[in-house]
Amino acid sequence: MTDVIDKPDTANPISTRKHGDVLIVLSNNPPVNALGAAVRQGLVAAIEQAEADDSVNAVVIACEGQTFFAGADITEFGKPPVMPWLPEVVDRIEACSKPVVAAIHGTALGGGLEVALGCHYRVALPSAKLGTPEVKLGLLPGAGGTQRLPRVAGVRKALEMCATGNPIGAKEGFDCGLIDRLIEDDLIPHAVGYAEEVRDVRPLPKSSERQYKINECDPAVFEEFRKENARKFRGFEAPDANIRAVEFACKKPYSEGVIEERKLFMELMSGTQSRAQQYFFFAERKAAKIENLPEGTQPRPVQKVGVIGAGTMGGGISMNFLSASIPVTIFEMNQEALDRGTGVMRKNYEATAAKGRMTPDQVEKAMGLLTPTLDFEALADCDLIIEAVFEQMDVKKDIFTRLDKTVKQGAILASNTSYLNIDEIAAVTSRPQDVVGMHFFSPANVMKLLEVVRGAKTAPDVLVTVMGLSKKIRKVAVVAGVCHGFIGNRMLMPRQVEATKLLLEGATPEQVDRVHVEFGMPMGPFQMADLAGVDIGWHRDPNRIENIRDALCAIDRWGQKKGAGFYDYDEKRRPTPSPVVQQIIEDFAKKQGVERRVITDDEIVERTLYTMVNEGAKILEEGMAQRASDTDVVWVYGYGWPVYRGGPMFWADTVGLQNIVDGLKRQEERMGGDFSFSKLLLDKAAAGEKFTK
Ligand code: 3H9
């Protein structure tokens, strides 16, 4: 293709070149072609150029680099607006008197998809993804997307895309009418060819003017959709605003629908939830950045992974690597355990395939990369070995001693411990620089969080390797220092301690759990204990009863798996309050001389959530987390803290740190010796500062 380049201006992210009578408008705004002010201005100028040039009969809008426009530039949010606004840009494209074709590769997301919807035609590579993820930022598509998308893709599809934020593939986009043609390769030349084919078609198809998919919409679809997703959307403001905006598209003319969309967009934009969710978007990306590393630290190659232990954790950990096409050798002590573990892995994969999220071939491919073994020596040539056995220091030390003797030099030796001291484990080897913690969360093949524990001697390239690898296996990794429970479990501890004391003082498990669920957590501390197993960490002596947990375990109330724990469970695992547990709590209170009283919900918040913030502050002041936002990432991805509250530290900032301190002071006496103030929290509160930016 020989093109005439009109405007090779590198300072401007938008350049144009002509191929015959087609004007190719190219964006080059790395890393993701976000629609910042210069891009918006460039796009409008390019359309004006096409209008003014009689030799131009059609336009193709495309992007260089890894992706089509991935949306509005989020870094501009909250700053004074720079014209033109994205809605005006999209309108200008649609109003062009010459056909405009969007050529999509990578991801057309948010404002990027809205630009594509402003174009008269859309062609895409089959690998492209299309989506409106604004809801994940607590927003809605605010450049006409909620009005154009249902007109083009259909109401149900638009509802799903806008309210869940999940992207669809180009093929699905083609099937629903969002994409006009799939292009196998050489996107831009083929898009130009397509533009040449349609250059004389009039009237131009404008998304805002399409009506039939709206007209045929069943009005009941909105309520049905709300009901279907009520659980998923609980607590969030943005999904319902998205649904309402799409509803406007069906009930009002386009010109009124966009006004309603704008109103809803501005409401969301000024709310705390969208601030929290935008904060979290950047927090997640910041977590990947490691501080104090020598410049140019290169990762070690990891082509083969070893996993020790084929239990629930070992199996789940292995699946992460297999799914990323990295071969795994899994070691167990006996054949039965090995077979059981690999059997569970296969079953999990097959269940995923049954849901249509994997093909049978992919299942076989993943399992084909697995080498089960009873021979410890088989781990010798692995580049990374992750130990996932009992949480017992002696056992771990024994394994690391063996690893040190067995595996090749340069291999990374990782422990999946959730509490134990990595430095102590590393000290039994002759290569502590190669030892690191990789704390996966259960179920390890599902949960996104990975705490990477940096020991005192962990080498920088080990850290870089593990952080890089975590992205490959689709985890969000956070660096933690060596302390009991690292970031997540350490912050969990004061919550558990206070929640249990509150039971003795007069609260019920139902009340404590309700307060947490109403706050937005998926479950409260006692529901969580029942799910995980009340017996975890129990001393196994039914005659030694020192606390409520011992008492429950002694009578076989080990949680959901036994049909009884803090709650009674029916055969469908539905919980009901237990009079037996209530009696145990009251007996304990009497024995310990605790006077029972009415506990308010506010007290529960102060003693279980404010204490977590205090512990988070201690973690920060001790340097066990790199930044406050990392602790937020841990809590959102590891424990289901509602992302619309940003994480414990962001939430504390919204409450006001002085209010947190005041609340803790109110409770200080009741919390007794279990509690001490974080100096950082006190200092920041006194200075009127925040944890997060
Ligand atoms: C919107 O469009 C509103 C409109 O409807 C209405 C307006 C009126 N802006 O994720 P990565 C940065 S709302 C600014 O690691 P990947 C990101 O911070 C927007 N920056 O790459 C990171 O920076 P750094 C709707 C952005 O390959 C770097 O790019 N769109 C934006 O794993 C690389 O990002 C979205 O919500 C942005 N929009 O994934 C899409 N996006 O290197 C958001 C990314 O300094 N983006 N950055 O850490 C994504 O989902 C992913 O970035 C994407 C690439 C899938 C595109």
C-alpha cells in the first residue's frame, strides 16, 4: 500500500495519511491509546480535514501499538475539563458526511467503543475485545454509549455489557451486529478496502438513529436483569445507573436519552464509590511496582515449575501455571494423595469446560503439562519450586533443607506459608537469596491475590521474576514484608479477636456477621470461620476448652463441612442461628465474669473494622507494605472488601482519620491489652493527613 502522508507530526498523537481517496486517521498514544485531550482534538481535526478535502471519500480510524482506544483518559478525571469533550468528538465523527470505519484491534473499551459506535462501520480482528468497563470505575459510558450500544447490539447485550463491564469477543460482537466485518489479518489495508466498498452507500448508517432493536425490546427485560444480578450488584451504585441509562434509550428519543445519560454520569462521577473504584484501578497497577530495586534488574527464566504437595492448595497453585502453558511437576509423598490431588485438578478443569469457559482440548492440553511424581529428585531441574504443605515450621524447614540439596543452583525456592517466618525457612538453606514467599489464597486457581513475601535476603531478581510471573498467571501480586500473617491475615487477626470478644459481651454471631455483610463484605467473621473450618489451628484435644472455638470443636461443630459451627446448617448449607452456640457463649461469658450488655452496630464497626485500619497503619509504619494502596489491594482481592469502598485504608480516609482515632479511643478500654494504637495513624490524624492519595 503506498500512502501519501499528510501530517507526520510526532508531537500530535493523531496523524493522517491518505490511501487513494481514503483518509487513514491513526492514533499513537501509548500505552493504551487513552482518549486524552490531544487525541480528542486530533480526532476532530482529522474529521474536519476529511470534510474539507474533496479528494477524500471515506475515513478509517485506527490505532497503533497494542490496542485500539482503551477508553477515556482516567488520569484526567477530577481535573478541569479540556475541550472538546468526548461526547462531542463522537457526535462529530457520526455527523461526518463521508463514511467513517473504525478498525479495531486489541481492546475497544469504554470511550474507545463509544468512538467506534460514532463511526458508521466497525471492522475488527477476531482477537479484538469490545467492552464498556466504566461500571468497574463506578461510572457508565458517558459519551452516548448507553444510548448507541442498545441500538446497535440489542438491549439485552447492551445491558450485560454496560452493567457488568465484561467485554465480549469480536466474534460475539459480529453476531450481535456490533461488528460489521471480521478481518483475519492486515487490519488497516482491509479496513481501507472495506471503506472503499461502502464509500457510496447513503444514507450513512448512524448508531444514534437506529431504532428497530429498541422498538422490539420487551420492557420486562430490565426488571428481569435486575433480579438476575441482584446478588452480584449488591451495594454498588453504578450497575443500576447503567441499567437505567439503557432503559432511557428504550423509552426516550435519542436526544433526550443522552441528556439523561449525562445526568447519571455526573451523579456517579461526583460520588464516593466512583472515586474509590478509580483509586482502586490505579492501586492495582501500582501494586506491581517494586520499590528500592537496583536499576535494570532482570527476571530469571522460568520454564518449569515444581509444586510440593497435591492437596487443595498445591493443586490450585499448579493449575495457575498449567493454564498459562507452563509445565508443572507436582510432588506428593504417596500415590493415593497424588492421584487424589491430580483427580481434583482434572475435575476442576472439566467443570470449567462444562460451563463453556474451556474446550475439552484445552483441558487435555493443561493436564498434559502436568507431571505427577513421588520422586523428590524430579524437582531438580525446575526453575521455581513452590512448597504447599502443612503450616508447620519443622515440616517446612525439612522440605527446604531437602530442596537445597536437590534442586539446581539459581532455582527459586518459594513457600506458600500464610503466617510463618520466611527468613527462618530461608536460613536452613545455603541460598537464602533464592527464597521467597508466595502466599496464594484459597481456592488458589480462582482467587486473584498473591502476597509475595520479600525475605531479608531475597534477591532483587527473585522478586522481579515472581512479580512478573504473577501477571502471566493472571494474579494481582502485592509485595509484603516478613511479619506474622503478612498483610492480609495480620489485618484479619484484630478483627477476629474483637469479633469473638463481642460475642461474650452480648453480640450474637448473626449481628456481627450482618454488620459486615451490610458494610459490603461477602460474609462476616463467623460465616467465614464456618466456611473455612472452625477447626483450623485447633489443638485437637476435646478436653482442653479455653475459648468458644475450642468448645465448638469439642462437640464436632467444625463449620459447614459438619453441618454445624457458629450456625446450624441444613442440607443445602443454609445457616440458621444456633441455640446451642448461644448457650456456649453465655456460659463462657459467665465463667469469665463478662457482663453481657446490648452491643450497637457502631461498636461492632469500631472494634472490628477500625482495628483493621489501625493494624494496616502498623504494617505501613513497619515497612511491611510498600504503600497504603497495597493493603487495599490485598483486602479487595483476598477477602472481598467491597471495591466501592476502595479498601480499608481508602475507606478510613473517607471516614476521616481523626474519626477513626476517636472511635478507637471510645473502645480502647474494652479492647484491653489486645489493642495498641499505631503511631502512624495517630500522627496522620493529628496532622489532618490521609493514607491514600
Ligand atoms: C471512559 O471511557 C468514560 C467514557 O465512557 C465517558 C467519558 C465522558 N486512562 O492495565 P495495564 C494505563 S472510562 C489512563 O497495566 P494491560 C495504566 O494505568 C475508561 N491510563 O495494561 C497503566 O499505566 P502504568 C474506560 C490508562 O495491557 C498502563 O496504561 N476504560 C487507561 O494489562 C497499562 O495498563 C477502561 O476502564 C486509561 N483508560 O491492560 C479500560 N487504561 O504503566 C481501562 C490503562 O503507568 N484499561 N491505563 O501503570 C484496561 O482495562 C487495561 O489497561 C487494558 C490493558 C485492558 C486496556
